[in-house]
Amino acid sequence: MFALGRTLVVGALLLVAMIPVGIIMLAVGLPVMALVLVAVVAVGLLMAIIGLPFLILGAIATAVIAVVFGLLAAFFAIGLVAVKLALLVLLPVLVVGWIGQRLFRGRSKPAVPNGQPADRYQREAEMELDRHLR
């Protein structure tokens, strides 16, 4: 219990001693803080005047790079769409056409409008031409 009382008394005395120390630090620290504030404002203005053109150039360079990469990405996306279209649409159509060609390859000549094979129709036309020429 004695230790608790001693701690409270020493703490109260130190607290009383801290008030004048705080006042002294305030009296000394405020002018120093004012000088630091003036220096910070001066350095900030100097950096703004000198650094602003570099900031603008950096922003322009960043914008140009962003536009270039944006256009490249757009063309890349169009290329991917073309490849996807080729794979998902044209490739099945090609396969179906190839299968159809394999299935219906039995007809060597196309049919003519009256339903006769082309070679027979051609022979009849040639025979009729020969009859007219005689």
C-alpha cells in the first residue's frame, strides 16, 4: 500500500513539474515551428515551380503510354474475336462441308434441269446438232 501511495505522490509532483516544462517547450518550440513552416512553404513553392513541368511531362508520357497500350489491347481483342469466330463458327462449317463432300461424292456430274445426267444430256444435244447440220 505504501508503494501505491508513493507512486501517486511522485506522479503528482512530476505532473506539477511538467506544466512549467511544457510552457518552456511551447515558448521555444513555437518560433521554431514557425520557421519550419516558412521553410516548408518556401520549399513547397520552389518544388511546385520547378517540379510542375516535370509533373506535366510525366502525366503526358503516362497518357501516351496508356493510349498506346489501349490501342494494342483493342487490336489484340479484335484478333481474339476473329480467332474465336474461326474456331467456333468456321471450323464446324468446314467439317460439315467436308463430311457432306465425302457422303455425296457418288455423283460425278451435276444433274441438268430435266433430271438427266450431264453427259447423256450433252450426247443428246450433240446428236440433235448433227441432225440439224445434215
